Amino acid sequence: MEENKLTTGKVSGIIANLVIVEVNGPVSQNEICFINLAGVRLMAEVIKVLGNKAYTQVFESTRGLKVGEPVEFMGHMLEVTLGPGILSKNFDGLQNDLDTMVGTFLKRGEYTAAIDVDKAWDFTPVAKAGDVVVAGDWLGEVKENWIGHKIMVPFKFEGKYTVKSVKPAGTYKASETIAVVTNADGSEINISMIQKWPVKVPIRAYTDKPRPYRLMETGVRIIDTMNPIVEGGTGFIPGPFGSGKTVLQHALSKQAEADLIIVAACGERANEVVEIFTEFPELDDPRTGRKLMERTTIIANTSNMPVAAREASVYTAMTIGEYYRSMGLKVLLLADSTSRWAQALREMSNRMEELPGPDAFPMDLPAIISSFYARAGYVFLNNGSTGSITFIGTVSPAGGNLKEPVTESTKKAARCFFALSQQRADSKRYPAVDPIDSYSKYLEYPELQEYLAANIAPDWLANVLEAKNILLRGKEAYEQINILGDDGVPIDYHLRYWKSEVIDFVILQQDAFDKIDCSAPIVRQKEMLEKVLGVCRADFDFDNFEDVNPWFKRVINVFKQMNYSLYQSEDYKKYETELVEVINERKVA
Amino acid sequence: METQGFKKIYTKITQITKATCSLQASGIGYEEMATVNGRLAQVVKLQGDNVTLQIFSGTEGIPTNAEVVFLGRPPVLKVSDELAGRFFNAYGEPIDGGPEVEGEVREIGGPSVNPVRRKQPSELIATGIAGIDLNNTLVTGQKIPFFADPDQPYNQVMAMVALRAKADKIILGGMGLTNDDYLYYKNVFDNAGALDRIISFVNTTENPPVERLLVPDMALTAAEYFAFDKKETVLVLLTDMTLYADALSIVSNRMDQIPSKDSMPGSLYSDLAKIYEKAVQFPEGGSITIIAVTTLSSGDITHAIPDNTGYITEGQLFLRRDSDIGKVIVDPFRSLSRLKQLVIGKQTRKDHPQVMNAAVRLYADAANAKTKLENGFDLTDYDVRTMSFAREYSNDLLAIDVNIDTTAMLDTAWDLFGKHFTKAEVGIKQEFVDSYWPE
């Protein structure tokens, strides 16, 4: 991509945001160019080249653009700026800082700096003169909020370099040189705190990407207990509108055990982003005692912002995630929703008159989705420390039908499947994650199984599988009861059904709006699962099916009161005692 | 129709389809407006010197030597306080016999609000209809459609909501309105003496369908003027968005685009979002609230139009005829306002959330009792009481002809609770029962 002279061109055709440019020199696929529109520069990306014609998608409205307008090519792909000061920012899909933009309405052609290069940071060196370094190695550190933000050898550096000098501890501007390195030829290169990287290329500054194995706690029982996600894992949440996708994603962003959270609001409602802007600066992060906003970065490309930038937004978010992962941090990346990203791809593919795949989506949609999910993961860095990106995307299936191309392609790429069910949402069983259809492939990983056995309990996995089985048997019993009638089945069927209901109400359902119930630490989840299984394994004495329902409702009620009480508090212990009493009324010794 | 002096006139059309024509011209801007033998058209494709124009009223009778004049600007609306009380067509031209509006020329379909410059919606909109105010409270800056079958009286309900909402301006965007419905709106607004705060942009079934595509942008450009420049509360009514989407599919079909689900264009989500996301609460005080109508075909909400709409809007309202009382009600089960949590119990009386939930729960019990009755099972005393509660609840609160304030709605609900149930059956927090239980 290094060119001596930058290519220029002239607009020769316009169809909505697809602009065809006649070029006078070399261009590369995905190269960025600026199109002149009466003095305003519109950013665009090359998406196809035919002879001397470059097809570009413009990240802005093309209204008023004329044929013959000059175009400048930049010689590089779409890049983000990486450096201290990214955290807590609100960016658009192209990493423009939304807060520094002038005016209430977005103006096209207004691009703002992602990072304040003049801001001063307290720098502490990590590397010393004489060290041999490669891309991604740590040279020093600054404090960004509460995170030790590493200043690294730029990812674009190829091969080995020798550190000539590193600035001593002190306060420096982001744009100042903080280290000088020499390459094999002995030429000196200055390094500042800021570097750039093309978003569509994965950052590979790590030595190894093993299978992930550490549980990532989210405080959501139906995830942690039943379908766990791991540090560096991938998952997705498909669900029809009104099934609680956004509430679940917000819960994850508030509670997950991650060092930092990147939220890509991709083609969704602006008011939902406003909710994060408004609430996160007020909410406490229980892990650090600071405000939630201090560990959160938002990439907001809402549904009314330009479509092409919507596609860029998920890549921008992932690249920022990879940057922080290279510092040895645990990153959680949430994208809401990846369907809107796929729709953006469909719109362009359609304008380029490509032959369509299923539902008019581009044929390479599955490949695009899986290579994006592949950028997540748990890695060993050059210096032996570890970092991770856990990625969870939501999918908005058309008509709530999970057999559509985006859901099916994502199912092949993501390892956890949290299917939101309309039926559960209608009966107010939240989070409406379907307990039978959902899965976590990680439960089959021996690495995670060992971790769970060592860190939670040796019989944890067996308990989880038993609970899943009880849910399945309960569902079967329920179907039988519905067909044959309450008195047409043995009492045992009622017991089987109600035992599965106990798991449903106590473990699966969780009140995201309750201060205590919203987040359950894993010790608490372990205790509850064991108590619930205690009920499921016991034999109970009933003569009449009519007595089964009211008694189990009492059991469920006491369990729920426990969920609403502070762990190990007076109230909690009171309900614990009450539970034993209720159970003993019917338990067969 | 405007033609300005010194404009070049082209007279050589090279291609004509049902909706578009092409010609050779240079120096033309994308989305620029033009006239073709006096008919308004817009540039939809530029390829070298070849310009493709979409003629809004269709190409019937357009000759290859038609006079084409480019206007050098995208579609615009002149905005000023003179807009108030006026009726316009899809191009923003008066259709009420009044004079042209003078004012600042604004491009329609302008840029979006920077999300960080929005404020979280927080002001309640009172409509007097308990099915809305009590169960699905609306908030300024919200966007919400009625999902309705074509035979339901959604236009009447919208007119009623518009008149009762304490909005500074009401802007009606009518797309494919029948002439009768158009006259109905006109009469209702006239009779209510509210004409001075109403602005209408109307495309009736007598006008060509493609013209409809301009209506929402016209209405919302006027809305932005009053909400942002004048800091007023603006309510925008869009009826019927299904007919708008149909017009989109006609155009994309004629442009040879590949259709996606239900023959709708692949960009349907973005096209609808661009309209609905204009709903906004500005920190400086003004707001735009959008209430729309999406007609369904036999109640199917999985069709691409209601489905995409549901993903964009903040809830939906369902109308249903309740045969027990012979009135149309706002269905408490399927309707949802996603933003109600921001206001209920905060700007309304504290017991609002609990009363709302208790009433809907008891109404659901009545529905179960009714099923039991239909299946030939015996009813308990409780079942009988829930059913008589449901009838009165439906008649006194859910019916769309109810017009009371929220406090009166809550009092009515408490009266019904006291009449039919014990305190334990209603299950509301003790402090509220102490204050409001009717003795």
C-alpha cells in the first residue's frame, strides 16, 4: 500500500451511496478516498475495481454530488487511531468523536479526531535501551482511568527492532516521542503514544491463541450456570423484537467480569444509546467502585446514520478491542445488532448488481461473519501474559424466524447460542433465553470442564447436565399432561413437571431490574443449583395431583425470596430455614 | 410549478420506463429535482452524462421530446410559522386554496441528530385514552405505530390522540389516504377549532403512489423546524406507513433491484429507520413524537413491513373490537410502550405501575375464566367476579371513547378493584391500598 504518488480520479457515476470513480493510477481494494462535494470532503471506500473504474461506497449522503468532481485516494485502508484516551469515549462507526462535533445535527464531511493528541499522560517506562522488540511489545505505560494502558511498538512494524532510548518517567503529550528504536539497518524510528491500524485486518501481535478455558462470569444464571461463556469465547443472541435482547445486552455490559466493555450500537435505536450515555456515568462498577462509564467505550452508528459506516462500526469496535487485548486485558465486545451490519452488506451488494444469495444477502455472508467472529479469542502475548476478547452479538431475525441467513451463518461461527423465545417473553419468563434450544459448546471443552471442577466444584458439570435433563423431562411431562388431562396421568408426571418449574423459576428466571437479583456471583449460583437439585432429587408424598401445584408454588416462592435477599444476610438465612421446613412437610424420609 | 429563468431546457429523452426516463445532461447533482413537461422528477442515477430521473406522477404520455428542466436543488420545503393551519400536497404545495408559504428554504430528508446531543425522553403525553395513558403511556420523543387491520378505526383514534395531546403543533403526513379519510381529518380538525396548530401533507389515493415517498420527509422537515428552531412539542402522525413501504417496493422493482423478503427492497429497514429516528427529545426543550399506522394483512406481524417496524419503533399499539361491550379497545396484552417506565409513577401518581399491572393481571385471569366457560367447565366465584370486572374495565377504561385524566383513570381502577375483589386478590403494595382502597 505504500505509494510514491497518490492516485486521483473523477466521479463518473452515482447510484445512492455507490459512487463510481475513474482513476488515473493504481488503487487497491478497500482503499480510502475522499470525494469533493462543493468543498466538503466525503469519505469513501473502494469495494470493487473494474478497469480504470473504482466502485466506492460513500460513508455519507451523496445528495448534490456531481459527475466530474475530483477524488483523492489516500493509499491506505480504513484506519482507526489507537492510543490513550479511547476509553469512555462515544465514537461513530468511523471513530469520529461524537462529543467534539459541532451542532445538534450531524454534518456530512465533518470528521473529528478520535484522540486528543495534546493531552498529557503520566508515563512510566517498561522497556529499556538495548531491548530487542517486535510489534506489540510494551515500551511503557500510562494510567487511563484505572487501566494500565500500555504504549506498544506499533503493530505495523515488521521484524525486530532494538530500543535505543525510552523517555524516563514523567508527563508527556500523546503525540510526543516516548521511545526511539533502530531497525536492522540502524535507522532510527521515533515512537509516540499513538498509532494507526486498518480495521479490516486482524491485529496479530500475539504468540499463541489456545482454546479458551476460563469461565467469564456475567452474573446471569441462565448463562453462567446453564450455558457458560468463556474469556475469549463467542456467542450470539437471536430474538424477535420485544423478546429482551437489549435488556440482556445491557445486563451483560453492566455486570460481566471484564476489564473493559466495548459496545457497538450498530444500526439500532438512538434512544437505546442515549440510555447508556445517560445511565452509565451514574452507575457504579462493583468491581472497581468507579463509574461504569469509565470502563465502557461506545461505537454508536444508529439506524439513521449512514449505512456504509454501519458496516465499518463493528470492525472499528473489534480493532479497538484487539488493541486493548494486546495490553493483557480482558475485553468484552458487544454488538447490537449484527443483522443490521449484514443488511448494510446486502444493500451494497444489491447496488453493485451482484448475483444474490438467500434472501438477497451476498453469497459470501457466512464467510464474512465467521472471519469476524474468528478475531475474538484468548491469546498469549509476546511477553507471556494473556489477554482476551469475548464477543457477543445480537441477531434480529426477520419475522422471528431462526432459519434465515444471518442466524444460520452466525450459528456456524459462534460457540454459544442464547436463543430468545417469543413464548417465554410473552409469559414474562425473563431473561427469555430458551433453556432447551440454547447451548454452549464450551461445556464440551475438557479445558473448561477442568476449570469448572477446580474452581467451582468437582461435581459442578454433572449437576448442570442433570438440571438440563430435568428441564427436558419436565417439558415432556408437561406435554403429556396437556394431552391426557390433569387426572389422566400418574402423579409422578406432575412432580416431574413441577421439579422442572422449580429450576425454571429459581435458576433460569432472573429479575434484571432488581438490585440484588440482577447479578448472582458464581458462589451463589452454585449454592442455589445444589439446593434446587436437592428438591429435584427428593421423593415427595402426594395422594392427589391437586396438592402438587400449591405446594411447589410455596417452594418456588421461598426460593425467589432468597434470590431477592442479600447473600448470607439475616433474611436470606431466614428463608433458608423456611425452605427446609416447607420441604420436610412432603419429603419422603 | 416553479421554473426559474436562464435554466437550460433539454428535449431529448433517450429511454422511458413506467416510472423513469433517461437523458444526456451534464453538471447535474445527485437527488436534484427536475421537471419533465411540468411533472416533478428527481435524479436517481448518474452514469457519465446519462441521467436517470424518477418521475413522481408516472411517465404516462411523456414524449421523447419532453421539456426537461433541472432545478439545481434537492426537494425542499419553505419553513416558517405560516405553515401552521395549512394543507399541502406531497410536494409542499398548498391544496387548501391559500397563498404560497413564504419562509426559509430547507432541504427535506436532512441529516440525523448526533446521538450524544439527544436527551432521554422524559415528558408524558396525555391522550385521555386510558388504554394508552394507563397501560401504554406515551412519552415525548417516542416513536410508536398502531398495528391495525384495515377495517379498524385507526384514523379516528389518531385524530382523537392528536387533538387531545397537549402538543404545540400536530403534523399530519397522509399517505394513500382515501379522499373520504382526508376530508374526515379536515373536518375533525376544523370542528375542534384546532386548525391553527395543525399542518398537513397529504397524498390521497387519487394521487400517484410514488409521490407518497416525499410525504414523511416533508412532514418531518416541518416538524424539525418547530421542534428545534422554535423549541415546541411536535406530534407527527403518519398514516399509513404500509402504503409508504409499498411505494418503496414499486420504485425498487422498476429500478430492477433484487427484492428481499415479501418483495420489499433490501433497504427497507434503513428506509423506515431514517423516518422513525427523526423522533427526538432535544435537551433545549423541543421534541418530535411520531405516531404512525402500519396496516396489517389479517393480523400478520411477521410480514416484512410490521416486522422491520417493530425492530425500529419503541413499542406498538393494537386495537381490538371487544364483543362483550361492543366497543373498540386498546388491547392490553399485545400493546407495548417501551418508554412508559420513564414516566409512570414518576410524573403520574406513585401507584400507577402497580395499578396498571394488577388490572392487566386480573384482566388476564378473566380471559382464562372465559376460556374455561367456553370449554364447558364450572366457574368459581372468583372466575365470575373477574369476568364482571373485565367487562367494566373494558368499558370504563380500555375503550377508545374514554376521555379522562390519568388520576381519574387510577381512581376508576381502584373503584373497580374495590367493587369486585378483596385486597389480597388485587395484591398491591400495602401503602397504596391504605391510601386508595375505596371504602
